[in-house]
Amino acid sequence: MVPVWPATVLMIGCGNMGGAMLAGWLRAGVAADRFTVVDPALEAAPEGVELLRSLPEGRVFDLMLLGVKPQMLDGVAPALTALADGAVVLSILAGVELGSLAARFAKARGIVRVMPKLAAAIGRSPMGVAAVGLDDGDKAGITALLT
């Protein structure tokens, strides 16, 4: 089943793990045009996925996936706060706790931390998931998306 929510996903970084998750979602039938990837080093995005080299201004996203290296978070977080306002922030950053994310993105609708494996590319990754601030609809949407 393809989830209805989120309609728009902003991926900040699309390296090995972010790329595996994106591949898995596309393979499962989530429409490519739901995804916008910001990655200055990525050579190309999958067909239909918007690839940007810098952050989009004046746009609103349902979900923002943090897929940069954990040590880069302090450098990029200030520029992301406006994009996180009202969005659910989904982090795949190893070692970055929910409280730390919530402090950086205080106006986010909710914060989700997930620890996937590269097998996400084929829809076979066990995942540890923790969240704060989600309502029942957001929980259902995140569960459907990660499934």
C-alpha cells in the first residue's frame, strides 16, 4: 500500500542510507514527484525526483528527512529551521538523540528518529523508530511510509 501522506518530502542529503530509503520508497510505488533532494554532491537523482544543489526558499514540505553526516548537523541546522516549521522531521542521523533534534527544530510538527539498514532499498530493513510530538494521523503516516 502506498501511503497518502506525506505528499511532499524534502531530503537533506541523499548518500548511501538516504539513497537506499529513497530507492525503497520508489520501488514500493511512492511517486517520484513527491521527493525533493538537496545534495550538492549527488551526481543525479532517480527519474522524476527533483534534485537541488541548495535549499529551496519559500516552499513547504510535509516531511523533512535529515540524511547528512551526523557531524554536519550543527552546520546545517540553522538554515533548516524555517523548512522544518510545521513539518515532521525524520532523522536517520546516528547518535543524534530526539531531544537534540527537538531543540534544533522546535517548531516542527513532530520529530522521528529512525535507524534503518541499507536493505531499505529493497524494502527489507529492520528499523528502530522513536518519535515525539506526533498526533495519531502523523504516527499512521510515518508507520505506512516506513513499512
